[in-house]
Amino acid sequence: MKYLFFLFILICNNLLSQQIAVLHYNGGGDWYSNPTALPNLISFCNKQLKTNINKKVAEVTPDSPDIFDYPYVHATGHGNILFTEPEITNLRTYLISGGFLHIDDNYGMKKYAKREIEKLFPQQELTTIGLDHLIFKNKFPFPNGLPKIHEHDNKAPKAEGIFINNRLVLLLTYEADLGDGWEDAEVHNDPEQIREKALQMGANIINYAFLN
């Protein structure tokens, strides 16, 4: 009954407004990095997907009841991320109840994120997202999977996730730097076609989070 109640609250809030949030986590990592990324992604989605997402990005902590207001929560950074037990309980309930968490490694975050994901879902393992999944084709086609935005270790970009009842509830992306591609053009001086790929992939993720 508790999960049904939270699901009801989540659905009601989404009907009233659409807003996404950045996760303000503990551990010392720079959760606030890529400040222009989400605003640019919102503008792209509102134009290309005809969404009506609030242009103001919310800031939410993992233990806050406000997290249930947001169908999509984004976490990024270069370093450590750490969840307390109350945060794990609240975040797990949010995800099981219909929420979506996207952790995008900004280079250096992956090993800490994977450790915390194991705490969130100790009975499950991260699964590689298949190329036939909706995040790769629901609006913009990515037949080869996650696009490479920035090169760091000469490794292929990876998209892994946790599924609950066949629904992707937690997405971990790394060796891709999607968030850097969402930032203002002058921040990284990426070619326009690279930024476009990053924004299109982000729009696919947002679209999935909102509709599933």
C-alpha cells in the first residue's frame, strides 16, 4: 500500500507540472557540475518533443520527500557519491514507485556510483542496455547505442541500468560524457553535430522517463 500511495502522489504531481531535478548528493563529489547542461536539454526537449518542462531545474536530496515531484532526476560529477541508509530507503521507494534516476559519469564518478547502486538494489546487478531498448530509438535513432561525446580512456561508451518489472528505473552512462555535450557550446567547444547527438540522446532518455 505504501508504494501505491507514493505512485499516486508521483502521478498527480506529474499531471500538474513537469519539472526535472539535479541530485544534490553527499560524499564530496561535484554534484553541481555542468550547470548549463540540464537547462539546454530542457529547451531542446520542449522544442523537439513538444514537452512543457519547467525551465527552472530543481535541486533535490536523495532523502527528500520532494523527490517524488520529479519524473526524472539527474546525477553527475567527477568524484565520490555516497548515500546514507535513509537516503537509500527513500531513493529506492522513489524508483520502485515510478521515478527515474540517470547517473551520468562526468569522468571519475563511475566506481563510486556502482558501489552505491549495489546498496540501492543489492539483489540485482547492473545490466547492459540492449540496442533494441526504447532509449535508443523512441524519438531519435541510435542504432549503435550511446554516442561518444568526449574521449578519456579510449573505451566505448556504456549504458547500464536497473530494471523493475521490465521498466528501466536507473540508468548509468559512462565513457560518453552526455552532460558535457548538453552544456553551452563555448564551454567545451564541441562541434555542433556532437552537441546535437548528445541532446538527442538526452531527449530519448527524458522521453522514456516521462512515458514509462
